[in-house]
Amino acid sequence: MLTLAAALLFADPGANVFPERVPGLMEACLADAVADAEVTDTDDSHKYICSGDSAAQLWAFLERANIRSFEQDTPEGRWLSREFPLGGCFKRVRMPDGTPASAGLSCTIWVPRPVASTAAVKR
């Protein structure tokens, strides 16, 4: 019992590891997306896009958690992406002309929404 009490006393409350911090980071991203009016609807979800500090914190957390990145080549340049539950972050690393990118980080969260079925419901 004494060992448990000592462990709780000396535990670092900020040492949360993946995935325990993801909900808080996602909440900050969602709040920024709403504040910046970066919310749209897709066929089956609400799409929230954040950038700035909330995206940088989420990207850094995913990087520290060793979440594997994927490379994507697009007309806008080369991007790295890291996925998390319900979304992903995207960071531009090269411009279309091959020069290093200095800007271009955003995170997208897709919140599923009900879709009315076109098929008749049988009862």
C-alpha cells in the first residue's frame, strides 16, 4: 500500500502517452476550426480544419508518439501526413519547384454524421 501511495505521489501528471492526449489535442483543433470558420460538410461527415498552434501541437505529439508519416506528391508540393483517430495532419515539406517549404501545416478531423439512406426500410 505504501508503494502505491509513493508511486502516485511521484507520478508525473503531464506524462500522458499516446493516445491519452489525443482527445484534448483534437478538442483544441475543433475549437480553432470553428473559430476560424473552417468547417464544411462532406457526404458523410463534418470536416474541421485547423492550423496554427493547435495543428503544430497535434503534429508534434504525433511525431513524438512515433506515428508513421506518409509522403504525398501533389501539384502544391510534397507533403507528409500522419493519421490519428478520425483525422490526420498534413505538413508541406517541399514546394513544387523542389525548394524546402517554410509553411503549410494543417490538421483535419472528420466527424461522421448520419446519412439518410436512399433504400427503403423494410419492417
